Amino acid sequence: MFQARWLPALGAALLTLQISTLPLAQADSRPAGAPVSEWIAEAETLALAGDYDTALPLYERAIAALTAEPHRQSQLRYRYGIVLTALGGQRPDLYPLARHQFEAVLEYINSAPGLPFEHSAARVRSAIAHTYHQHSALQDNPSKRIAMLRNAYELYASTIDDLRREEDWQNLAITSFNIGQVCEWQGNLEEAIDWLEQAVELDRQHGFADLEEDQAYLTALRELVNPERPVAENTAI
């Protein structure tokens, strides 16, 4: 089964997050800032060790402590959302909490257009879409699964024009792949192929490492639509 794109495994995600912890800790030299950085570092150490029940309240405490500093709080919320989404495969109950973090970040970005932030609104909407996308795969209730896939599709689709305008080609390729997968899961193979073709073309144009896997997925979808006419992996789009 081809995996949805965006998040690395938990260990890789936390490694990335730990690299960005230092600016958060150093951004405030006041003594009150020290516990926040310590809570974050401890939370990420505990999460890597698998002690999520202890780690997650530390993130929550650090977020609450940054209420008066919305920029830093939004940075941490985004990071926390990544951790929660990475854990969602083991703890599906964490996906709604992850969405809440990303939605708060999106509200912050939208509240001050033009305010510098390391993630665009489109990127955050894609993160929200990803929580629905991943959560749907673990949902036994058919109606809820359908609703989650619809939400994922609409949110992913809402980012396409913005990502293209921002020339964020890698995230555009990833999002095109993800919309294609959502379409496949919805049973819409023709549209899934259209989106995978876009992802593969972006991979080729920009030399992205996902080209081989994306082409294999595209080939598999084409063969599902036309089983009598197998398509070679190197067939031109």
C-alpha cells in the first residue's frame, strides 16, 4: 500500500523538531523562558522513548505558558501537531488534537496577513488535511470515513493554487500525490490518475526523490482502470 506523504516516522519527526527547539528557547532570555524550553526538550525525549502519556501534558503546559507570545506559541503548536499526527497511527484519538493545533496556527496566520511565519497558510491547511487523510484509514464507521476523506480532499484542493503561486514545488507534488490517494480511496480512479500525473511531472521537473514511487503508484492506478492494457513504468504521461 502506498503511504500518504508529508510526515516522517516519529523518530525522524522529533529529530527535525529538536533541531528547531533552540531558536524557541533562545528567543526569550528571561528566566521565565527557561522552563518552557526544558518542558519541550523533556517532552520530545519522552516521546522518543514511547512515554506519550507523560510527554503530551508537557507540550500542553509549554503551549499554555506561551499564551502572551502568540508567535512562539504558534511555532510550538505546529511542532506539537506534527508529533501528534506522527503518533496518530498508534493513537487515533490524537488526530483531533493535532487538528486543533494546526487550526489554531492557521487562525494566528490569518489574523495578521503578511506577518512573517515559517509556514504558509496553505502549508498549514495541508497539515490539517493530512490528519483527516490519515485518520480515515483507521476509521471503521463508513459514514465517518467518507466525511473524513471529503474534508481531506477539500482542504488539500484548497492549497493547490497557493502552493503553485508560492512556487512551493515539493509540497505541491506531495499534495498532488495525497489528493490522488484520497481520490483512489473514494473510488474515483480517473481523477486519482490525473493528480498522480501532476505529482510525477513535478517530481521529474524538480528531481524529487519520490519520482520512482509516485510513478509506480500511477502505473498501478492505470492498470486498475485498464487491466487489459498493462502500462510500463516508463510510459510517458
